[in-house]
Amino acid sequence: MDYRQRIAIDPLIRSGKPCVRGTRITVGDVLDYLGGGMTMAEVLEDFPDLTAEDIQACLSLLPVNGS
């Protein structure tokens, strides 16, 4: 998956933090929800503008251990 199709950085939206394209939901928000124990299904239920592919794009930005 090419995350650039789903993640956008615009200095006028959320102070330039990476956001899911077409929303004001930041990658950091999504990762915080998942890291806090929410399941992907719960995040999708709470944020109907997101898709499973959007969440996968956010996860693809996580650094790989050892790189």
C-alpha cells in the first residue's frame, strides 16, 4: 500500500501533522487510539469517515524496530 494516497500533510490543517486525506484525523490520533487498546473495528465505528485502508496506511508509518 502506498500511504501517500491516504495520508496528507497540509500546513493549514492540524498544524501540518500528517492526517488521513480528506479528514482532520491525524495519524497520531489513530495510532494513539489503537495503542490505547481500541480495536480497528472500534476506531472505524467511532470515526465513520475512516476506512480499514486508512488505518493500515497509518500503521505503515510506524517505524520498524531496528531500522
